[in-house]
Amino acid sequence: MEKFTRLTAIAAPYLRANIDTDTIIRGGRSALIPREELGRFLFEAVRLKPDGTEDPEFILNREPFRQAKILIGGDNFGCGSSRESAVWALTGAGFRCVIAPSFGGIFFGNCFQNGALAIQLPRDTVMRLGEAILANPTHATLSVDLERQMLTDPKGAEIAFDYDPYRKQALLEGLDDIGMTLKLEHLIDRFQAEDRERRPWIHLGPAGKKL
């Protein structure tokens, strides 16, 4: 998993509330398209017109937001199903960070497991930030410093954010839950060795053979 330390990038505001995972990536795409190709279908349901052409009004079809790597969302972003492919589509399209007032719980966890930083900020702060960028797209660059837990807006003002210490360390090191567990492999090995001495019968297989 790619490490997340600091990111300076264009931020695209898509401030609608209750954007569900089916809007982020259609279910049929999730089943039929390889993970590494899902990015080109991100927001397909709202990004394209019925005839398949781009809707020029959609935020990601406009400059400079085509190059965005940060997404600013509305309340309850990523709600709906537990579809992990929603995060795969976002990261496949280049997004490393999503900022919103609140998230669907499973979506929030899936972001972490796939190296994307989901930042929750007060609704007023998110709306103010997104609306300022929409009003002046030439100043759409944000900086995110996970180590300092600090967001810097286009005017240079800093906004602190909270993040779980365990997940913060994992993202800084580029590790998911499995990777973090394997950091403790020496302790796991020691426990197993001691447990074999303490309770040898637990470690016997068929016909009394040692496992």
C-alpha cells in the first residue's frame, strides 16, 4: 500500500449530501471490470449524459478539477453498500484524500484499508472550503499533512483534523491491518512457542501429531 505522508493537490468540491457507493461506481462495473480499471468509471452515473458524452456541468469534467487528487464531499459521503470498489474507483482515478462532514462507516474503513485518507471536519468548515474553491477555481490547491494532522487551505490558513492514532501510523508507513499485525510477528512467534510449552495438548493434530 502506498504511504500517505503529505499531499498538495487540486481539490474538487462535490458537496451533495448522501452520495452513495452506487453513485461512486455502479454495481455492474464492480462485478465486471478489473480493479485497476475502475477509475475511468468513477461517478459515471452523474458524470455522463444519457448518450454517453460528458456532462460539462459536472465538477470533474471541468478545469482545473480534472487533475484533482482531493475530493471535498457533503454529509454522509460513501453511504449505502459496503462496496470496497467505490474506494478502488476513487484511488484508481487518482484521489488520495476525501474530506467531508461525515462518512458512511464502512466506506471510511475501506478508505484506510486502501491507502486513502478520509478526513472528517465540521460541516460549516467543509462547506466554506468547498464553496470558496467553487467561487475561485484558480485557487483550488489544498495541502494535507497527515503527520501534523493539518490541512492548509488555498489562502494558507491551517485547519487541524483528528485521526485515529493507529490508522495514522499505518498510513504513514503504508501498511493495512495485516501489515500492522505482521510488525508484531516476533511477539506472535514468542507467544506460540510459550503456549506450546504451557499447553502442548492444544497443538496436537490428528493421531496426536504435533502441529
